[in-house]
Amino acid sequence: MTDSSDLKALKDENRLNLWLIIAFNSLFLYAVVQENAIRLEGIRAAFSNAENLIPVGFAIVAATVVNGILSDETKNRLVFFRWKDALPGHRAFSRHALEDPRINIQTLREACGADWPTTPAAENQKWYSLYRVVADRPPVRQVHRDFLLLRDYAGMAALMIPIYGGAAIYTIASTKIALLYCLLLMAQFLVVRHSARNYGISFVKTVLAQVSVPSPTTTH
């Protein structure tokens, strides 16, 4: 679905946001462990002592490294809950193009010519070729960036369930609090995964919508 150079640039733009997400989760875990309770006030207390941030720093590094273990294909499968043909681009023309009123199907057919795709693989390939044409347009670039951010966040949220959840069960004295914390991790993953799915579908639709309308012109 993406060009490698554009992918790297957009991921670099999202790097700070991902670090902040990891930092918040790490601080929240630290606060829960320290207070044996789930209270946001504990996060503020964690910031009050610089020494408290040392283990958080190690957690950030560890989570960042582990997140790199997940391939883009694995993250796509986690987000779209599909093992084969996971990307929405695989259903770009047979489903998603028909769902969005912004998309002019006749114009889209003309753009595709005689190569109107009829299989999931062909749909994704044709969608990608159209994406290359409009990749630099602001609406496409923005939704692409949002999708990548939420997809990577979903991958990290999935990893946090065994890593942070295991740490919580091992270190939190109260079993009830530890299990509640694990449920919060699961809820985080499900919410973020759903948002990433929606952004991915919106990304596909936005590309098709941009292709099916005339190119923007500059007025003087």
C-alpha cells in the first residue's frame, strides 16, 4: 500500500508521538506498581523524582526495540483481523469504492482503463498504482500518516499486553489491580486497533476519491 521512501518519511514524523505513547504507558505501569492502585495522580508523582524515570527510560527503549520485531504485515493482520489479503486495498474496488459518495465510479473506471481489477491481489496493485499518482496531495498524506501512527500504536499495544501485563502480574501486590490493569491494556489494544482499521479504510477511499475527481488547479 505504500512507497518505501514515503513510508520512512511518515514514520519519522510519527516517531515522537510513538515515544510519548510508550512513555505514558510506562509511567502508568510504574505508578500502578508503586501505589498498588490505578490512579492517574500516580503518574504526576512519578515525574516528581528524577530517579523514578530511570526504569521508565529502560522500558521505553525495550518497548521500542520489541516493536521493531513486528513486521508491517503482522501489524496489518493485527489491525484488520485478517491473515490473507489483510489490507483494505485488497477490497478497494469491490467494496470500499462503492461505499464512499465522494468516489465517482465512472471516472475511476476511466482512470483504470481496461485493467479494472477483479481479484484481491489485482485490486491492491491497481490501488497502489493510483496512490502513487496522488501521494503528495495533503488529504492523502494526512490520512496516510494517521493510519501509520495508529497501526504502529496498535502493534505496540498488542505487545504491551504480554510485556507490561506480565510485569504487572509479577510486581503488583493486589491480584485484582493487576488483572484490572491487564484488562485496560486489552481495551487499549482493541480501541486503537479499531481506530487504525478505520483510518486504513479511509486512506484507501481518500486515494480513490482524489483519483476520481479533477486535479486541483491554481487560480491567479
